[in-house]
Amino acid sequence: KIIQGHVEKHRPVPWLWIAERALLLSWGVLIVRSLAPQLFVGVFHPIATIPVGMFGGSDALRLVGLVLLIAAIALQLRAKWELGANWSNAVEGPTVREGKITAHGLYRWSRNPMYCGSLAEALALFLLLQNAAAIGLGVLTYCYVRSNIAREEALLSEVKGAEYSRYCTDVPRFFWKW
């Protein structure tokens, strides 16, 4: 644990930073491979031959996926803006700053609206790509999100105590109760 002024944080976990970057890179490769496979033919043959397991390719589902992706990105940006100085990233590790828990805006309805945005992005990308690989990456994204939430909740419980317990009682982890 590191204490700097009025900021308490745990040491960064390098594997989380690496996992986050690997997940983002995997999504990027899958998106490019799924939407523009002809880009890789003759240029980088191994990527061009990755099977993506298309499920039929409904244009209506792609449109829903695109709308959901835009909404998910907007949700994440809004949530980050509302967190303000309380936001921390994987590089600096989970951080708790002095002051009250953010409980306004989106944080009145969910303790983790940014992570809800990440999960919505995974669903949106599945709808856009409509392939088996997107399901696998969606599951990995969910596992990554749950791991981060567990670490952050443990830290907030330790540092904020009863204040955070009350917040957890009043506000669900996601926008839904389960």
C-alpha cells in the first residue's frame, strides 16, 4: 500500500495493465479482421486466415450494435467526467482520494457505470461482428471487469468503511441488481 498526501492507493498490478492492453489489442485485431478481411490477404497471411465463425450476418443486428457502441462510449465518457479527480487507471492502480464517494449523476444508479459501458461495448461488438471470437472476447472482457471491480471494492471498503457500505446498500454494482 502507498500513502501519498491525502491519496491512498495500492501498488499497480502489472498483469492487469498487460491484460487490459492485450484485451484491447485482441478486440482491435478481431474488428479489423472481421470487417475488412481483404486487407490482410497477401499482406499478413496469418491474420487473414484466422477463422472468425460468422453467424449469418444480420444487417439489422449490426445497426443495433453500432447504436449500442456509440451509447456505450458516451456512457463511459460521461462516467469518467463525473468521477473527476476520483478516476484512476490501471497504470496507477486502484486509488482512493480524500473526500466523499462519487454518488451523483450515473453513480446514483450504478457503482460502476464505466464498467457497464465496457460490457455494453463487448455486446455491441458482438452484434457488429456476429462471430464466435467476439463471444470469447466478450467473456474475457466480463472476467476482466469483474476482477477490477473486486479489487476496487475491496480497497474502497478498507479505506471508506461505513460510508462505502451504505453506498453499496443503496446503489447496485451495475444498473441492475444481479
